[in-house]
Amino acid sequence: MSVRDRIELVLLGAIWGSSFLFMRVAAPEFGPLALIEVRVAVAALFLSAVLASRGALASLRGHAFDFALVGALNSAIPFSLFAFATLSLPAGYSSVLNATVPLFGALVGFVWLGERLAVARVLGLAIGFGGVVLLVFEKLTLAGDRTAVAAGLAAAVLYAIAAHVTRRRLAAVRPLAIAAGSQIAASVLLAPFALATAPKTWPSASSAACAVVLGVLCTGLAYVLYFRLLAAVGAARSMTVTYLIPLFGLLWGALFLAEPVHPSMLVGGVVILIGVTLVVRGGTRAPTLPPPQKPGPCRNSPTRTAP
């Protein structure tokens, strides 16, 4: 990797790690559904403009159902679940839950697609889920936190399912088109629910700014940056952003929201990352599926880990 590639990889981890901070600030005023509607709608406009500037809007045609499916599984529902989780969980804590996506990705591949797991990956799954138990153990004593933790883990499972759906159904579609199409679909799917739960008073300027930043920076620009990395260094190296997101999530939460970093969070986070490392690098064989022509951009495991 060149110096530029390394810098961009760290920048991407910092951007995606910050998304939990922005959700933590804006979700109480917007409500989870309205906030995510703003996020995906802004991202859809931004990414569509990028596609248009490249003369590639035609690549959106003919994939409406698949875009809707990926938009729901990879954006509309999990984004909303994480926004709900941040109502009661610290931003840094939520970002560590997001790091479980590669673990669920391997498990979904095994259960759903019959992918054979190497011993190292099985060990990684066991260690990773042990880390999840360490991370959430104290939170499970509080009813509200239990629900939030469940929402975060459910979002991670959906990201993992979306990765496999994207691989099977949209492997031949250019990544930027999948990103734009899925965000357009997500904004349409969420619109009626967002309107039904819209806040009765206008959110503050700071919350509104956070919502726009979530759409432009944490979704739109992050996609563009990630695609360049995929082309420059490949999927295997790009996926290391998985390790950076919770580190930056904890850092931004501590710096800007004065969130405490408990020893159990650090221990659980480290154990999760050890498990993720074994899962990602342990190898797998999937005889029932041909290798994808292109990695989809909406994959949160292991090559796409956007919160």
C-alpha cells in the first residue's frame, strides 16, 4: 500500500467511526426513522450527482427490486436500528457492536450458503462472540440497554445478510451504481415511516447539521473514498477498515461527548477484533458459489463495514 492508500484507509475508518457520534447527537431530536430518512436521502442525492457527472445514470436501470432489497437490508433497517441503539448506548459502544459484522458474515455464509469454515475461522467466531458477551455483559442488566444492544446486533446481522445478497444478485453491477440505487431505494422505503414519526418541533441547527453530515460525509463521500481504495489495493486490504471503526468510534465519543471508556469495553473490543482477524484471515471455501466479479459496495462484511 502506498502512503496515500494508508492515509485514505485511516481517514475512512475515522469517517465511519464518527457516524455513531453524529447519530448519538441527532437521534434524540429527529427520532431514529426521521434521522435515517434524511441520511439516506442526502446520500442518494449526492451519489446520484456523482453518477450523473460520470455519465453513468443508465447503470441504475433494470435492478429496481435488487436495489430495494439491498437498500432495506444494508441501509434503511440497520441504519435505523443503530440510530435507535444510540438513544441509550454511547457512540463508542455502538461502534464496537458494528465490528461484529464479519463474524456474522461468516456465520451467515455457513448456515445459509453452506460455505465451509476453516478451523481458524471457527476459532475466530468463538473468540469474537466471546468478546461480544464480555462487551455487553454489564449492559444486559438494564432493560433499556438490552433492547439497544439487541438492535445493534440485529443491525450487524442484517449487514452480513446484505453482503451475501449483494454478492449473489448484484455482482455484475458497478459499485457506485449499487450505492446510489440502494440509497434511493432506502429513502423511498423509509419515507412513510419517517413522516409518521417526524418530530413535532424542528430539530436544532446542530442536530440538523449532524444529519446532513451523516448523509454527505459518512455515506456519500465515504462510498467514493472506499471505491477508490477497492480499486487501488483490493478487498483484502480494504477490509482492514473493520478494525479502525470501533477505535475511532470510542475516540470520538470520548473526545466530543465525554463518554467514559470502561475497561470491559476495551477488553471486549480487543477480543472481538482478535476474533474478526481470525475470521477474515482464516480462509474459507464456498463450492456452491462462484467468486464474485466485483465486490459490492454495500457489503459490510468483510469488505464493506459502513455503520
